Amino acid sequence: MTPYVDSSFLVAFYVLDAHSQEAIRRMASKPEISLTPFNRGELANAIYRQQFHGRPAASSDQAWHAFESDCSLGVWKSIPFPEHAWTTCVALARRYGPTLGVRTLDTLHVACALELKAQRFWTFDERQARLAKAVGFDTEP
């Protein structure tokens, strides 16, 4: 089963937080996971934004270098941004915004997962999980 991972999952994998153990457990099976430039940008922002909240720069650099190393080792497969993701994002916002209160990043992540034909959606963001479940994704390992 091919999962799509959002930034909350990626951050938990590279920066110790309440969800890190679960992220590590899910990755233990070595699933094939594709990452777009959107995933990379979100991860970089999340890692380096932590310096604003007092995390040492060396810690952010270490997390980023671990990610880059994993990319080189093939842990993550780099792919282009899905061509129709923005159109799908708009459709999701129109359909689920009024009932789920989703944000642009929620709809964009789920749109990417749909366009990439993922079979699971791994996130630790409750709002994104609700949207992913609403469109039919399994959000469990």
C-alpha cells in the first residue's frame, strides 16, 4: 500500500516530537514514498521555523542533513508536483471547506495524494486526517 506523507509526518520522522515513535514505526516496513517539491519546501520551513522558537541552528541543520541523506539513499523518491493538484485542491476546498474547516495546505496535501494515486494518507494533523478520511483514504499504517 503506497502512502502519501504530509509535513507533520516528515517532521515527526526528523525532529523528536510526540509522534516520532509512530513515524519511525510506520517507516520500519520501508514503504515506497514519493515526495514532491511541495513536501520538501514544507519540511524545510517546519524544520527551520523551529529556530524562531528557540531551537539551535545546529539542530535544524542536523535534521535537514539527515533528510537529504535519506533522499540520497532512496528512502524518499523525488517526483514532480502533480499537474492537476491545484484544480483538485480547489474542488476539495469547495466541497469540504464549509463542513470541515480545511485550510489550503490541508486540501493541497490531500489533492496531491489523490493525484498521485496514494492508497494511504499518513498525517498527525487531525484536520488533514478528517479530510483524507472524507475522500476515502486509510490514515492508519
